[in-house]
Amino acid sequence: MPTLRAARRPARRPASALRWSSAALLLASLGVPLVTAAQVAPGRARARDLGVAPGIFAPGAANAITDVAGVRVGQVTVVEGDRIRTGVTAILPHEGNAYLSRVPAALHVGNGFGKFAGATQVAELGELETPIVLTCTLCTWKAADALAAWMLERPGMAQVRSINAVVGETNDGGLNDIRARPVTAEHVRRALEEARGGPVAEGSVGAGTGTVAFGWKGGIGTASRVLPASLGGHTVGVLVQTNFGGILDVMGAPVGRALGRFAFQRDVGAPPADGRAPAAGDDGDGSVIIVIATDAPLSDRNLRRVAARAMMGLGRTGSSASNGSGDYALAFSTAAAVRRAWDAERHTTTELANEQLSAVFQATVEAVEEAVYNSLFAATTTTGNGRTVEAIPLDRVREVLRRHGIAPR
């Protein structure tokens, strides 16, 4: 029988599932608001635990996509025997019915080698009418069917005859027996029904259970930014499912090269620093899904511009959006001023002017970058489907960061 683990708020999990760094504990004792709260496996960390704090804007209370009021995340991790390593991550845009009260949304495709269910209707109408579900490639359509069925059962949906289920994916076929298509409707339902606000589990959980990034274990990562009042005070939150390659940089420090694991390594004749033979044909393929939420009142037109900036944050981490990589960014606004009633004859909205978007763009780039780092640093070594993928060694990452003046000495 499969082992199902719902990744939720620490209050719903054993205390051992929550790890606080010594730095975080010190800050708490001094009365400084914590921004690193999350469910992180023992021995792992978030970026800020290592002194990695990209950008200039401050994170929200949980440094997570759920810092955008009303946004909830639910995750189910599916582990079965020695071959199944996958899961589901669901993002709910607000606490109501996503079909009856729709949020404007837009999708940016950095590289389209992927399957993003519901993409054409989002592009055409500029709105979401369901939550967003992330899973593995060959489970995309099973997840979409389960999401549609769950939505049709909600109150007020008895006469609905069309649902645009939005499902993103990355291919976890290395660690997961993906051809078994192990995700079920029950997994999707649990992720949706158990979605919560507050801290979000990161690393090898949910849709990130079997993913790989930059040659190490990837997974789910999240981060947020809160703009100063002078810039509108808006919050931008990001969640990523990382399963891509490239040449890892951490705030400019060449971590991938220093640790001897990066794309095209064999082709340039670079010896591995860890004794591991470079993989033949490693050209950085893979995929990443980036979900961006904000409470800034934005139209789908400007949300498309926000989503496009996600690729800049991704590029900072070392991705080149290779040919075989599906790189998607979906952005939505939760602001009441731009919400769309499903049966409205007219929409009257108040949105930010173009000139007010620059700070939101900056916040998006910063949060995407940090979310990717969190997905790596929180992930754990995973064995499945006859393969083991190691977690990135944090002690060695710290050494590289110190040499480049990023981490405290």
C-alpha cells in the first residue's frame, strides 16, 4: 500500500517535522519577527538560514506564497515501495469558490517543452476558474479529471457544464515509476481539502517528491516579498516545483562549478570535484513550474508581464531554459478590486497603472530566486525507481558562500 503524507502547517504535524536553525532561534529570543518558518526536514535549511537573502525587499511572515492573504497550499506526498516517489501540490487562490469568484491570471511560457493543462483558456480569458494543481507529467490528465470532479461537487455548481482545470507538471521519471501513473483522485482531493495558509512544507514533498534540480534533489520551494508602504505595500508570493538543470549560482557564487556538478561538464572537460563522473549528455534539461500570487490589483495583461519577470529570477539561479525544459510561470491577483464574478455582465475594476509595476517586477524576481534556493536546500537525499539522487551538501555550500563573502564566517 502507498504511504501518503499530507504536508501542511507545523501545527498539524509532529514537532520533529519542524526544524529551526540556531540563527532563527536567536532572532526569536531577541524578539525579531521570524521569516524562515516552514516545515524543513532535520539537517536541512532554508536559504536565509545560510545567509542567502536575495534582493532588497523584505519577505512576509512565513516567507511563502501564503503570505498573500487567502492563498492556501495543500500537499500530498506519495511513496510506494521502492519505485513510487511522487505527489500533488495544490494552490488555492482564495477561500471561496474559485469558479464563482474568479481571479485574473496570466501564463508566461519560457520554454514550452511541457504539458500545462488549461493553458489556452487562461491565455484567452485571462482568469482562473479552478485552483492550480502540480504533479508529475504522466499524471497531468488524471489530476485534471480529479480537479474538475472536485470543483463540480462544490456548492453552487449544480448547473455548471464546463470547467477549465489548471494543472502543471514536471517529469519525475528518474526517481519515480512514472509509467505507473500513481497519482489518484484521492491524492488530488486530499491536497485540495487540506490546503492551509501559513508555513509551507518545502523540499522533497508533494509534487516535488521525485524531482531533480541542478543534478541534486529538487522539490517544492516558496518565498515572498512585501513592498514598502511608499511602493504600495503589496505582497508577492511564489511557489516553485523545480526539476531543471543548468549551472547553479547562488547570489552570484558559482556553487555548481565549485561542487563539480553542472550542465555540459563533460563537454568542457571539467573534472568532477566530488569524484562523481560527469553525466554524458547533461545539457540542463528538465522543467520548472512557477506560481506567482499577489494582492496588488492587476489585470491579466499586467499579470502576464509579472509572469515574464519570473524567468529573470530563474536565470539568476543558473538555468538557461534548455531545449528539453518546460519552464512555465503562472501569475494571479487576489485583490478584491479585480475579482470577477462568474455571472457578471460587466466588470468594474480598479488596477495599478503601468508605471506602478516596477516594484512588483523586482519583488517577483527576488522571490523566484529565493524559492528555487529553498527547494534545493530543503530537499533530502531520495532513493526510488533504482536511482539515488543526493541532496545538495549544505556544509560545502556554506564554504563556497563564505569564500564569496555571502554567508557569515
